[in-house]
Amino acid sequence: MKKTFLSIGAGPGIGLSTAIKFAKEGFHPVLASRDISKLKSLAEEVYNASGKMPDIIALDANDVEQIHSFVESYGMDVEVLHYNVAHVHAQSLDDMTYHSMSSDIQIGLTSALAAVKAVSTSMLKKKQGTILLTGGMLAYHPHPEYLTLSIAKAGIRALTEGLFQSLGSQGVHIANVAVGKAISPNSQEANDVADIFWKIYQQPKEQWSWEEKYL
């Protein structure tokens, strides 16, 4: 059975670098995000760097049911899920609308939970699998101009810590990387985070951690 690396929120920064890292290590990459034209370009970059051509899927992270059914459709093939979606934009409390608040939290947290719920079903049956979440230091130090992002990252951290022991006791490793730097596309910083995700995947079970930091 092929090992699938499923990236939800594949973009030109952490998502791309992490997909390339896992593809180089023998995984079949699957890239999902909303913009199919950008995904085609990212898929070419993954192929050029690793020799593995990814599957690409148009997916709206604002649609929880779509997230759940999509992840379920890959079922037993998914060895690693990477959830890397967030709406990053400066917005004060006065500028927020109820719609923007709901959308930001749904993209950054609720859909992550839906993806985790979907993929964990098959992973628990196999008693193996890794769930990787892109977290952030905003979970520790919320910013008033990035309040919804701060709340979403705090939720990612709580989600990871809250499920770590229960999933881990059944062979599934869930972890997040709390990123504390701005990450540019095709940057060394993006590659550094990808390396951390790979090290998490390689951790022996007795050394599993639920969070690593990139500062």
C-alpha cells in the first residue's frame, strides 16, 4: 500500500516545503487547496524537486463537510495528514464582521478538527498514522490586530494537546509546530519548518511530542 502525504492548505511556503520533504522521503503527495491553478504550479515544483507528481484537488476549507468527505475518500492510504490552512490578515476588533470572524475560525480551526476527525477513523483502524498541524506562537502571545488568527492557533494547540494521549495510546501521533516567524514562499524558513515536521514523523513512539516550536 502506498504511503500518502495529504496536505490541506498547500501553499508556496510551509505547505510546499513540507510536501517536497515528504515526497523526497518516498511519500505520494496529495495537495489540496481552493485555487486549482496555483496547485498545478505547486505540483510542478514538487515534481521538479522530488520526482513525484502529486495529485491535486480543489478544496474549500470553509466547507467543513467537504473537508470531511474529501479526507475520508483517501481512507486507508493516508499515512500523514498535514493541515496548513489559516486566513492571515490584519484586522482590528472594530473592523471585524460576524461573517469574517466565523469564516476565519472555521478555516483555521473548525475545518482542522473535521479533517482530524475524518483521518483518525482510518488511522485508528490501522493503529498507525501521523497528524501534523501548523500552529503558531500567536497561541501564546495573541495580537489584537490578528485576533481571529490568534484564537485559531490557540485552538490548534488545544486540539493537539487534548488528543495527544488518547490518539497516541492507539498508535496515532498528533503534533503541531508553533511557528513564531513570518514564512516567505520558497524560503529557508519554510524548509526549516518542513524539517521539523519530518523529525516529528520520525520520532520513536516513546519520544513522541505533541508540540515543537520554530522561533
